[in-house]
Amino acid sequence: MTCYSPDLRHKVVKIYQQGNTSIRAVAQQFQISTSTVQRYLKQYQQ
């Protein structure tokens, strides 16, 4: 598993939470998997 920086994780969550982008679109933008985006969102909510 690739380790991504906390800065990247924050950007992913921030862009998704702006409300106008899907998980798939965020994943494509950052070239990461949709499951990685979902994991970041879950971790952020805790």
C-alpha cells in the first residue's frame, strides 16, 4: 500500500466536502483509488 502525505489526505477530503465532486472524480483527480478516498473520508469523520 502506498503511503500518502497528510497534506494530500487533507486536500482529498476538502475537495470532496465542497459538495460538487463525486468520490470517483476526486480519485481520478489525485490518481488514487476510490477505496482510498472512502477510507480518508471515514478517518476524517471519526
